Amino acid sequence: MSASAGSMHSELAHVVQEVPGVAFLAPGLRSRLRALRATSPLARPGDDTSGITVSTARGDTRTTVEIRLICRSGRRALDTTRAVREAVSRHLATGYPGREFRIIVTVTGVT
């Protein structure tokens, strides 16, 4: 992953976590294993951005951004995913003009 891809992951993580209804990004395997060894909760501030994947398929002009997140209880998951997609789309259009993105938002749990 290039430095710019890491920067994009961090930017997107910040944008997603600001959306009402998002509890946190879904932890990846590394975070889960770290949680088994530590006494801290699984998702805590400063976790890596494993809930975000940015990729481009060979021959495709669009970059795919996949976001896996945990929703807060009491909020409709559909409303939260729509708000996340809109916030990310707005951020990418502003920060990366001229590039095409496909945004996939998946809710993997509710807390």
C-alpha cells in the first residue's frame, strides 16, 4: 500500500466515524487477535482501518471502496449506510476530483 492509499484509509475512517449511527469500523483479524491478548475492548480509538478496503480491479477505471462497520443500536442500519455512502462520496469527489469510485457499505453488526 502506498503512502497515499494509507492517507486515503485514514481520511475515510475519519469521515465514516463522524456519521451519526456509526459505532465503529469493523475490526479485522489483526485487531481481533490483539483484543484476545489485551484487556482493552475490541474496538477502541486508534485501531487500524481494517474496516476499509480500497482496490482497483485490473481493466476497471473505477476504484472500489469497501466499508465494513458496526451500527449503533436504536438507529436504522439503512439510514446509516446511506449517510455513510453520501459522506464518503462527497469527501472523495472533493479530495480526489476526476477519479471514479464505487462505494460499498456493509453493516456487520449492531452494538
